Amino acid sequence: MASNSISFQILFPSPYSVEVSKLRQQLEEAHFAWASEWKRQQLDFKIENIRFVHDPHWNQRIFSLQAAHDGETWFWRATHAIVIFGGLSI
């Protein structure tokens, strides 16, 4: 066990640990500066929906995935019937 600690001290003398702690502190300071700047920029960011208006009947449109799942329109009800009949005839 003593040989492990001696070899560890030979490979990693104490000045290196001090240097690593200084680099770690500089890294943490740089990260803190970056994070605070990023948060400041996020306050200026505002999501705007300028291209699309809300469609209250979006789930009742023929090519809507929700309408295809629910079968809200005649087209999807007929498609469901054809698929079920085709599946049962196999």
C-alpha cells in the first residue's frame, strides 16, 4: 500500500495539483461568465408566431394526423372501414 502512495507522489507531485486547481478555477470563472451572458441574451429572445394563425378546427381537417387517428371526417372513416375489411379478408 505504501508503494502505491509513493509512486502516486512521484507521478503527481504537489505543484501539479495546485496548477490543476488554478486551471479549474479559471474554467469555472469562464463558464460562469458565459452562462451569465447566455442568460442575459435569453431575456432579449422572444418567440413570435408571425407566420401561422391558430386554426380551431385543425383536428377536423382531412389531412390532419389527429383526424386520421380519430376518424373525425368521412374520408378517414371510409379509410378505416376499407383497411379493417381488407385486413379481415386476408
